[in-house]
Amino acid sequence: MFRAAYVAIVGRPNVGKSTLVNRLLGQKLSIVSSRPQTTWHRILGIKTLPQAQLLFLDTPGMHKSEAVFNQSLVRAALRAVADADIILWLIDASQPDDPDDQLILEQLPERKPARSPVILAINKVDLVEKPLLLPLIARWQEAYAFAEIVPISAADGDNVDRLESLLFQYAPAGQPFYPADELSDRPERFFIAEIVREQAFALLRQELPYAVAVQVEAVKAREARDLTDVEATIYVEKEAQKGIVIGAGGKMLKKIGERARPAIAELLGTRVFLRLWVKVQEGWRKDAAALKRFGYLEP
């Protein structure tokens, strides 16, 4: 019997959702950063096994916020929960008392047993002493009727194979949704933009990365040459931020491009000539039209 399931991976910011998706897929799909709230889109990762297809929905971190942009991220996560066959909730074992976990608990299906089984994955167990895990597991067993509670480490892979086997077990019977060789439903341009944004997150200081959006303008393969021209624009919210992204003598922009280029080349399977531009879109995180253009709000 073949099984197929959409698995919504939810959790507050910086609990390791993207790291887990990459671990389950066996290759990098979602960008990862030590900064919280790195994932801004719902990203689908497709894993096809001999007897199952698991569709992992990596979602933005769920948290309380009054900002229009942040609220749009939370709505994206809630839509994934509503559409999922299985809900996989990640919490951080090293930070077990975050108030945003209560926010997520309130969004879980009320029916018991729920239409969509909810599996709790207690992540980052490599960062806590084992005697502390049993009381934490007991606490969450009292809080909700989870189908399963699984301690894991997405970073080093500890117990992730058991988690995957449970996802297979709870997946309903069905046919594959996507061809076996597909990894995601997102186009190449989306991942190119994410690669550039990942390097901006890594290199830019303080809060500036959260004011950065990336839009890919062109991807053109040169005829009879193993070379692809890629043009992308980095948008910021203020003129002063533009200068920081460009850097003295263009050094910062050049560094972002140099660090992004190898991953883009691996994605496209060719050498890459990358051109980056920086433009100002005043207050784009509060502008519904800009949020739609950058793909953070549904049209």
C-alpha cells in the first residue's frame, strides 16, 4: 500500500524547523540561520520513498506580533496547519517555557482524536541533560493528546530516522502528488532569491537583515556555454540601509555575491555570472502591495 501525506512542520522562531526539513530530505532546501525568523515563506520539500511520498511544509515561526509582515508569516503557518494530513510541532528542549509555545498549542485541532494527528518533536535534546527530558515529556503529555512525542536532534540527526518512520506510519493511503524526481514545488528563481537572502542574513549586522527582500529579475543561460547570467535586486527599507548593503567601495555587496554564487551554481548545474543590485522600497514590510509583490501575501 502506497502512502502520501502533507506534513506541516510548525513551531516558534528558531526551534530548528528548516534544519529538520533539510535533514529529512537529505539535502539543503530551506535556508538556515542562527537568527530567529529566517523562514519567510511556506516551503514545500518532497521526499519520495519506495512506499510513500512525504510532503514537508516548512513554515515561518509562529509568534505574537502586531506588525503586518509578521502577521502574514503567522497566517502562512496557520494555512499549512489547516491543509496538513499530519502536524509536526517542534519545540526547543533547551528553552521549554517560551510563551509562543502556548500560542501554537491554542491553534492545534480541538478534536480528540484530531482529524490530523499531531506529533510533538522535542528538538535540540543534545543541548540538555537526559534526566530533564522525562519531566518535559510528561508535561506535554498532559497538555495535549499528541499521537506521538519524539525527542530528536535535527542538527546531528539523533532519532530523526524514528521520527520519519512514524510519519510514514501515520500517512494515509494515497497516490504520489509529485513525480519522484521533484524536490519542491517552488521555481528556481525562488531558491536563488533565498540563497542571496541567506547570505545577507549571515553578513549584515543587527536588525538590517529583516529589512531585506530579494527579487530575481532574470535567469538566462548563454547559448553553447556552461554559463548562466543571474540578475537579482536586494530591496531595503531606507536609503541608509542601501549604503550598508553595498558597503565601502561595494565590498559588502561583492561579498554577498561571492558567497551566494557557489550555491546558485550548484542549484542550476552551471557556472554563474551573478549581478546584484540594491534598491530602496520604503517601509515594504508595512506595505501590502510590496508584500504581495515579494510573495509574502496572497494576491
